Amino acid sequence: MTQVLQIEHITKRYRRRGRETVTALRNVSLSLNRGDLRFVYGPSGSGKSTLLLCAGGLLRPDQGVITLSDRNPYALTSEARSQLRARHVGFVFQQFHLMPYLSVIDNVLAPTLASVSTDDQRPRAEELIERFGLVPRRNHPPSELSIGERQRVALARALLHQPMLLLADEPTGNLDQDNGKRVMDALREYAAAGGAVMIVTHDRELRDADALHLVDGALTA
Ligand SMILES: Nc1ncnc2c1ncn2[C@@H]1O[C@H](COP(=O)(O)OP(=O)(O)OP(=O)(O)O)[C@@H](O)[C@H]1O
Ligand SMILES: [Mg+2]
């Protein structure tokens, strides 16, 4: 049982200019081991996206400690932190963040475009495109895709380099039942193969018995 992510007592406040401070996370602690698939369920505004950004080394909490693959990303230089993220973390963002001028296949390969290994990853990228039913859209840019198709491209991209930790923000939020099942099956399989997956969602249907509940920035059982 290897620990992949440990979140200890983190608090995050946003300071809105000229206005009140918003406390988005209050004393949140959780941990994930290899093989875990964990749901964090909560209503809009409860702090789900903030939690994922803090967990993945993209947003520094005000208090508390994150340990990602045995290191605290916020104690590293920003360059070392980027490397830690690139190596170990896959993000499926709520807004996808696809590159508008790249085709589906090149978006999936985007994490490797800056390195020499693009060709090594191509068969895996093609496999993911097939798996998520994107073959007919392979050469299209995101602007020509439905929202659900974009969501699946974002997931394929996040899985490409087989990150130890996959952080997914509403990964089935825009999908019909069949595609939602396809995505959830892929995530479960990813965890079963030794990855750690954290899914944040407001979808009650997705919750399981171990789901954590986030209310107004605080976790409850
Ligand atoms: N950049 C920001 N500046 C100021 N306040 C923010 C910022 N981002 C989020 N917030 C506030 O922090 C709280 C938590 O936001 P967050 O985006 O984490 O919620 P969420 O659970 O992901 O919501 P949703 O389900 O709508 O995506 C909200 O009250 C939100 O308004
Ligand atoms: Mg959100």
C-alpha cells in the first residue's frame, strides 16, 4: 500500500479585491494510496476545484501540508514543482483547457510535444482515442467537438503519461449515460491497475460508500 497523496489540514482563502475574503477550504485532510478511487462529493461552491488544484501542486494552500509522491510541491522551486506535476499528476480540468489549434490526436499527445518521446506515445494516444470513442473526430480541433467529446479528449490527455495520481473535476459532467459509463469504467480500471484517482463531483449518482462530502470547504463523513 503505497501512499500517493497526503493532504494534511489545508486551508485556502481567496482574497477578492476590495471585497470580503472567501474561505474555500477549511482544515481539509485526506490521503490516497495506489489503487484508490475516491469521490469527493459537494455542491457548487463547496471548494471541490480548489481542493484538486491544491492537491495537484497548482495552487498553494494558506495552511497545511500536501505530500505528493513523498514531496511537498510547495516547498520546491516552481520548476521542480512543474516537473513533479508533469511526471506524476494527470489533471482533467472542469473547463478542459484543450489547445484550440491542435487536433484531437495532437491534444492527447500535447504533454509530450515538448519532449522527444512523442512517437513512443503515439500508439498509446491512438488507443485512448479509440477507447473513448473519438476515432471519427481524431483530426478535428476542439471547436468542432461537442462538450462531451472535449471532456473525453481531456481525459485521454490526462491518462497519456500514466500518472500515479489522476485528479478529475466532474469527469462525467457533460456525458450521456453510455459515455459516462465508459469514462467511469476507464477510471476504475486505472485505479485497479495501481493508479490513484480522485474525482470531485456534485453528481449524487456517482457517490459510493467511501465518498467524502465537502460542505462549505470542510470535509464531513
Ligand atoms: N479565483 C477565485 N477568487 C475568489 N474566489 C474564488 C476563486 N475561485 C473560487 N472562489 C470561491 O471559492 C469557493 C469555492 O470555489 P470552487 O471553485 O472550489 O467550488 P466548486 O465546488 O468547484 O464549485 P463548482 O461545483 O461550481 O465547480 C466559492 O465560493 C468560489 O466563489
Ligand atoms: Mg468546480
